[in-house]
Amino acid sequence: MAKIQVMSDHLSNLIAAGEVVSRPMNIVKECIENSLDAHANSIEIEVFEGGISGVIITDDGDGMDPEDALLAFSNHATSKLKTEDDLFKIMTMGFRGEALASIGAVASVDLQTNDGNQGTHIKFEYGSNTLHEEYACPKGTRIEVRGLFSRTPARLKYLKKANYEFSVIAEAVNKLALSHPNIRFLLKHDGRTIFQTSGKGNQKEVLYQMYGREAAENCLPFSASSDDFQIDGYAIQPKISRASKNSIYVSINSRIIRSWPITNAVVEGYREYLPKDRYPIFLINIEVDPQLVDVNVHPNKLEVRLSKEEFLSQLIINTIENLFYDQLDTPSIDDSY
Ligand code: ADP
Ligand code: MG
């Protein structure tokens, strides 16, 4: 008898969940990304005990019809990717169709959604659909996730204290707000408002929320472009600096990513203005033809492969150097005599 069996959907979702959902932050991030893809103008995030006891994400986006609302929990079910071609020009935050399937495999999910025609209420708990009914709710989507990992104790044990888990969530929400200043964000923890943005499109406002007045007052806007890249953002004056590179934010086509080459280019641009081991607060938005970016590197979508990266790095270095050139303490010509 053949020994090989195709896995059940639930088993493959549990395995995928290991890569997609390792802590409450991943749930918050995936749900916010879905809200962004659904054209939401406002996204509210409520977190309970660092997300360990639950999270609720509410948006005013497109919503789903009753059939899609259930399909969304199936593995590889997505409305964002239809052909092989699409994979090479991704403009949405999601495309792998595995977030809701993964979350539904390891937690209890209560989904309320309305596409403007009809409201639907669905429960999906640890891999099983337990409720699917018509329901009166406002247009948009509300997802409540409870009991994360309560049936996978090894994973549950890996979670840290509520305060730590919340700090990771807050950082992720900050980054999403920073790269989407035209969307209103509200983040609450155990009933307290921690962070909110107006959605009026001002990244400086978001930086103010994150770093306070002094940083916001000392940020210089910049922009530059080349044939392939258009860059803009805010450079905080070197008199305010940090001990780590964590405050260098790189957004490519509205997705905040991790990129050592670009981060290093920023550090290099500041080299003359900052002591060794001090790093700037810096935000750069990069617009590039999606065909030059490959987002499909890892399920967490944090890393990308970028064509012509060296060229981009040089553009960034030059832009920063020019920005601060006036402040450089160059010896005057007379000094050389
Ligand atoms: P992906 O985002 O990669 O497509 P997900 O598992 O995150 O995969 O979501 C599956 C599908 O469910 C999405 O493609 C989208 O059609 C739908 N969906 C999920 N969340 C929302 C939301 N907040 N509003 C509208 N549709 C949603
Ligand atoms: Mg998604």
C-alpha cells in the first residue's frame, strides 16, 4: 500500500501557521494588512493582555460577501492574486492567501463582515467552521481573535509577558501607520488609547506620535528621483540620534521592509554628522515599478529582493549628504593657508 498521503487542510494550515503566526503581533499585522487591501480609511486595533487573551481589528473597508467570508479561511484562498503574472507585480499587502487560514488553525476567530449588501457572522475555531449566519453589522470587517495557541501548548509557552507582546504589536502598528499616513489608526491596550493618527496623510504627524515634539520639529523633508526610483521622506537632524538602527524606516511601495543594504546606505549618508555607534531617526519611502521588487521571499513579507539596489543606495547616500551639507563644519579656504 502506498505510504504517502496528501495532508488534510487543517494539518497543512497548522504547519503554515508556524511561519505566519508566531505571536499576537503577527495576527494584528496580517489583519491590518487585509484592512488596507480592502481600502479601509479607518482601522481600530484593540489588544487585550498583550494580545495573549485577544485582539479585535475593525475596519470600514470593502467587507466580504457570505461566500467569500468563509472561503477566506481556506488555505491559499485569496482575492489578490489570480495569475502567475500577478505574482511579479504585487501592489497589495497580502497575496499568499494563508493568513486567515493560519490564524483560524491556531485560534478562535469571530468574523463579522458586511460588503454593503449583506452582513455575515462566521466563527472559525481551531480549524473548524462552527457558525455561518446572516448578521446585521456595519459595512466593513471586524475580526476578533481569542485563545491563541490554546490547543498548541508548546507554542503558547513561547509567548512572553503581556507588556513585551504589546510592545511588539505597538511597533508593528507604528510602522503600518507610518507607511499609510492617509489611513486613520487607533490602537488600544486593555481599554486605554495608546496611539492614534488622524489619517490626514501627514507622516510627520505619525513621527510626532512615535518620537515626540523635538524629533518632529527637527525633521527635514527630502525627495529625489532617478529613472527607476522615486524617494522621499523625513530625515531627523543628527543632533537627535539613537543607539540602534531600529529607527530607520524603509518603505517600498507602502510596505515597511527590512533591508540591510538600504539601512546601511542611510547610515553612510549620516556618517560625517553622527558619532560612531549613533544612528538616525529616518524615514524613507521608495516608489518603484513593482516588477523590480520581489516580495515573495518569506511568508512574513518583511524581506524583499530589489533590482538595481546599489544604484538606489548611492541615490540615498547622495540625497542625505546634500541635505546636511550646509551644516558640515568645513574648514574655510583661509584656514588652508
Ligand atoms: P491574502 O491577504 O494573502 O489574500 P488572507 O488569508 O490574509 O490572504 O485573506 C484571505 C482573503 O480574505 C483576502 O484575499 C480577502 O479577499 C479576504 N479578506 C481578509 N480580510 C479582509 C478584510 N478585512 N476586508 C475584506 N476582505 C478581507
Ligand atoms: Mg492577508
